[in-house]
Amino acid sequence: MSVVLAILNQKGGAGKTTLATNIASRLQLLGGRVLLVDTDPQGSARDWRAANVNNSIPVVGLDRPTLNKDLASVGHGYDVIVLDGAPQLRDMAVSAIVAADAILVPVQPSPYDIWATADLVELIRARQEITNGKLQAAFLVSRAIQNTRLGHDISDALAQYELQVFKSRTCQRISYASSAADGGSVFDADDSKAQEEVANI
């Protein structure tokens, strides 16, 4: 049975697709059978896959609120299904939360991004209550700028939501964007620090 990992944040630009594609790539490199599911009607993960004919990670688009039911028809034979969440669509977030075994919430080190997670955290907490805590969820600091106070203090700010905050994080690095443009991941780039970030996550 597949493990479903959802990368969710209802705020756009949080780094969901970057995280989803790089985590999927890393899991595949480790020998996992990975399916990437693009739940965003804009289709960013599908565009990423189309940019590289040699990309061997299968990507399917499921951008309807029936996502949690539709996964059953496409998810057979995979070890991990990575869901790339859609921004601003509450019904899609609810469906992804229902489908997920674990959720990562990428948050940029900005007060606006921190405040914007409140609604999503409420949805996650409601699902955790129904599942008696079986649903795992954590924040992940995304696109942090090194050696800045805001990047350092964000973990304390997120603590108010009482979800785990990953110690591992991604930093603002050009290799994330440049490798994505080529339909690849940081594991195709000459950037050991970015590769280490994703591996640690």
C-alpha cells in the first residue's frame, strides 16, 4: 500500500512544487517507486515533467475535489505518492488532507506566509482529531535566506500553531529554479548544498 505525502499550503509561491518534485526525485534515486500527483489546475508539476523527455517520474493531474477517491484508480504499484497541493482552493486542500498519511507545509520566512497558514492548520487539526492523531503533519521552512534574523526566528513564530517544525529546510538557491526549468531536480545540478537540503528532508 502506498504512502501518501501531501505538500500543502493554500498560499501561492510557498515552494510546494519545488519541494514536491525534488522529494519525488530523491525518493526515486533511493529506489522507491514514486508517483507525483499534480493537484493544481495550473499544472506546474505536469509542465515540469513535460520539460524533460528523459524524466522518468510519472506525473498525473488530479485537480478535482474527488482527489482522495480518484487516487485509488492511479496509485497502484507505487511505494510513495507525492501530492503537489493547489493554492487557494479549500476543497482541494480538504481532499488532499483526507488522502494523506503525512503532510509537509512549506512556509517562507515572512510574517504574511506565517499568518496565511492558520486556515490550513485548522483543517489539518480537524483531520488529526478524526484519525486519532494518525495523520502526521509538520512545517518546513522554504526558501530561507541564510544568516538573516527572520530566517532564524521563523521556527519560534510557527510554534504557536503547535505542529512540528522540521529542522531541515530549503534555502534560496538558484539551482532549485534552474533545475526545474530543465525538468529536473537539484540532483541533476552541481549544487551539493541543495542536494543535502533535500536529502535531509
